Amino acid sequence: MSSILTNNGAMVALQTMRSINSSMATTQNEISTGKSISNARDNAAVWAVSKTMEADVQGFKSIADSLALGRSSVGVARNAAETVTDLLTQMQGQIVAAQEDNVDRAKIQNDVDALRQQIGAVVSAAQFNGLNLVNGSNTDPVEVLSSLDRAADGTVTGNTIAVNAQNLTQDAAVIDTTAGYAAGAAALGAASQTLDNNPGNATQEFTIAGVEAGRAFSLNLNFSAGLTGGAAETAGGTQADAGEIAYVAAAGDTAADVAQGLVDAFNAWAAENDAYDLELSVNASGQLVAERTGLAAGQTVAVAIDTVTSDENRAAGGLFAMAGMDVSTKEGAEQALNDIEGLIQTAINSAAAFGSVQMRIDTQSEFVKNLSDALTTGIGALVDADMEATSARLQALQVQQQLAIQSLSIANQQPQNILALFR
């Protein structure tokens, strides 16, 4: 049956053309944008995933900049530590030469002073963008942003690489005694302990706790009256007040480091005050061990460790022993020879620490770059258009569109054929 009111052929042809035109529009959009999913309407789930990943890629670009800044900062510090090591090695040569009696120690001292000043200049100048990791201005680790970790629930957390500063200055320790020392038992879990001639009390051990950067630990000694063996002991009473034998904890110090610092401070104090027969050491557990020998009945020495935390406390520079180095005398030259090896090791350890961190930053930087590339590839696989397939589809749609137009034209001519029946 033919009808002039309802042209079914034209309607079918028109529907087909609309479908082809819609596909054509989609294909042309893919060609113009290069994406098969360019907005949330195309595929909401995939579009959401791609946008989350794009945000991560952008974040990793910022992380790459942070790592580059951290690498440069650590690199400057490492170069400074290596330069200081070289200068100390030169200084060691001068100090060894000063051991000979038939030399002009005054001229050697001039060379030592010049090297010491150069080391100070290197340490002072070793900054990048205002950050100096070797001059003692940073007591807390410097955090370098290294990664963004996304959990399954979408929570994002940042990870960092900690860079511990190394103090290569010649500064002496600064202790704020105005803050007052707390009782040793409060921070250390060990109150004052007394050594006497009782075999069970000949040795006492102190467990040092509460170690944190800027906390000062003070060793207080009290010898009993009439105790002989050194000028400082003959009068009896307190021999070392709070702060006289002390150590300020630096960033990264352990209990064993504090104990060793107190031992070194005590040895320096004892050398100046003729305090004999009291020996301090650090055991394998990191405890401070005090040992007294040769005590007669009734003779005692009380040992206490007190602590104080203050913003004014400053740890001694790692090259502090170099500040007073004097090879102009035989005794001074011998002492300098004892000290210089420790100073060289301090500089070597600092350079090695920076080198290890810099290598880690370099590794992380390369990983972040590769990870960004992998994420970008993943995003492309989700949303990018397959241009070869799209091109082939466009060619087919163009043919289909032409055929649909021809079909619609034929269908539209059908009512005209009915007129022939009325002629």
C-alpha cells in the first residue's frame, strides 16, 4: 500500500542518515581532539580515572622539580665536604712536618692558620638558594619531597627523603645554663650514683635517654673531702658544676653519641684539672660507664648526668678541635697530630653521607621520570583515539552518508510516482 501521508521509506532513510551523521560527528571529534574519550559524557568512569591519573602526572612533575632542587643543594654540600677533606689532608701534611724539631714551627703555624681560614670560607659559602647544610644552621633534617603515594581509597600522602645536615664549623658548643638543668633521673632514668671502694660500686653505668637535637647533657662530679690524686680533688666538694663538662646533642645523635661526647668533654676537663683515677667510657650498649680505682675506705666520687633543653643550645662544630690547633710548640704539634685524623674522618663521613643521599635522590628522580612516562602511556591507552581505525571508520561513514542521502532522495520521490495513477 502506498500513502501520501506516511512515507515509511523516507522515515527509515532519515533515521539511517541521522545515525550515520551522529557517528560521523563522533569520528570527527576524535580526529580533531585526538581522544576517544574527551569528556565525562563519552565514558564517565574512564574519564574520571584518566583525570585522576593526569593529576598524579602533574604532581610528579612538581616532585621532579623538588628533587632537582634537593639534588643541587646536596651536591653543593657534598662538594664542600670533599673540599674540606682535601684541605684537612693538606693540613695533616703540615702537622706531620711540625713533629720534627729542626723546623720553623711558626711558619708551619701560618700555613695551618691559612688552611683553617680557607676551610671556614668553604663552609660559609656552601649554600644553594640560601640553604647551607654544613655550617650548623640546620639542626633538623631537611625534607626533600620525593613521591606521592595514592592508596586504594584515593588517599594521597607525600613521601620525603631526609637530608641530615653536617656541622663542619669550628664553633664551640653553646649551652644555655640559664634554663636550669633538670634532675638526671627525670630524663635519664638514672639518678646520681656514687663510686667507692666497695667492689660492687667500683663501676657504675648510666643509660642516657631523651636524646634530641639541642638538648644539653651535663656531667657533674663530686669528690669526697681528702681524696688525693690530683689538684682538683684535694679540696673535696663539687669539682664540675652544671655545664662545665657537657655535650649538646646534634641532629641524628644516638645515646651512644651523647655518651661519647661526655667522655671526650670529661677527658678534656680532666687534662686541665688533674683529675686522676676516674675513667669514663662507652660500652657496647651505648651506656656511659664510670669507673674509679684506688679508693680508700670512706672515699667516694658521686657522678650525675643532668639535662636541659633550650633553643639557645648549639652543638659544637664537627671541626671544633681545629679552632685552637697550635703547632708552634712540640706539645701542640703532638696534640694536633692526635686531633687531625679525627677531623679528617669527620669530613670524610660528612661527604659520604651527602654522597649517599645524593645517589638516592638521583635514583628517585629517574624513577619519578619513568613513572610519569608510564602513567602518561596508561592515560593514552584509556582515552586516546586509535587514529588508524578512526581514519578507516571515517572513510566508511562518508560512503554510508552518500548512500543514505541517495536513499532518502529516492524515498522522497515515491509520492511523486502516485500522481501517475491519476493522469
